[in-house]
Amino acid sequence: EIFLAAALVSAMPVAVPESVLKKRKRAEKWQSEKETAAKAAEGEAKKKKEEIFKRAEAYVKEYRDKEEQLITLKRAARKAGTFHVPPEEKLLFVMRLRGINGMEPKMRHIMQVLRLLQINNGVFMRVNKATMNMLVKVDPYIMYGYPNLKTVRDLVYKRGYAKINGQRIPLTDNKIIEDALSKKTKGSIICMEDLVHEIYTVGPYFKQCTKFLWPFKMNCPVGGFRRIRNHFVEGGDAGNREEYVNELIRRML
């Protein structure tokens, strides 16, 4: 009889508690939602990657066309026996050379406005009358010039840091740029190449891009400065270096 009762008990279905069933159902629901979200995110990432690649290709074509156009114009001018005058530069890279010793309060304020708070700090600026007037006043304490595409790209890729909630965040992912600038620029800037292009061409969202970037912290140049107290035209380092700034920046990266 005991064996018969045991056999009957084992044959009866075991009632699973309702709480366990609910928990199981909830876990299954969450797992399915997680898988759907992961699949959607994967598709979104693939689309974004393709979009970024297309944009980068378009920028490369634009830079090449610009270069070829310049060569054509120079050749045509030489053939005609004249000179080709290139358009005025739109972009400046400004860097602080000296500390605050002997600096007037007005000059200190200009340095704060330019965001050059430490020695060897550098920023990108738009060339206009207001900017040039400010730079002339603090000429002995800074050096500036016109960076080329390679210099802009090297600075952003090698020394680029973002300013997010007052923190200095390294630019390690396009998502950082997209989250901070996509809404402000109406989707124009979502990756590093967009950022480089916007700065180099001084586009409509140049201000948002330069504000987003933390001032560049440069090394001392390999081989050292020549004489920071003298102007560039006197054989020193301060003041406007024009296109010769590119060589100095390469030594400071």
C-alpha cells in the first residue's frame, strides 16, 4: 500500500506556485525585449557607420577638388604672366606662450576671453576684425597662424578633448560627438570627420564645435622655442606666423 501511494503521488502533476510562473513569464518578456532592442541597435549602428563612411568620402573628394582647383588657377595665372592671389584665410590657431608676469589686467581679461588660461594652451578661432584686434593687443604673449587640413586633423585626433558638463572627456568615440552636437547642429555633426570639416572650412556651426572642444594642451616643441619674448619677424616665436605655424604644431603634438 505504501508503495502504491508513493507511485500515485509521483504520477500526479506538481503544482507550480503562481509567483514562480509570473517570474518566469516576466523573465521571458524581458529577454525578448532585450533581444529586439539589441537587433534594432545593431541595425541603427550599421546605418550610422555607412552614413559616416559616405560623409568622409564626400569630404575627401571636396578637399581634393579644392586642391586641384588651386593648382589649375596657379597654372593659368603663370601662363598669363600674372600671379594668383589665394583667398584670405578664415581659420586661426592661437596658442599662449607666456605666463602672467608683467601682464596688464586688460590683457589678462583678453586671455580669459580667448580661453588661453595656461601656457601652451591652444584654440581655433575665426578670422574677423574683432578677433584680430584682440590678438594684436596680446601679441607678445601668444603665437598664431593659419593651420592646414593635416594640422587640424592631427590636433583633433591626437589632442582632442570634449567639454561635457564641465569635464574634460577624451574623444574616443563618435557617440560622444553625436550626443553633444547632433541636436545643436541639426544632425550636421555626428562624427570626427564632420568635426574636422566644420572647423577647417569654418562652417555655420564653427562656434558650437570650438565651444565643444576643450582648449588643446600642447607639449613643448621638440628642439625648443627660439625666443618667446621676441616677435616671429625678429627671429623669435611670438605673434603671427601665418602658414609657418604648421611646422611648429607638428613639433608640439
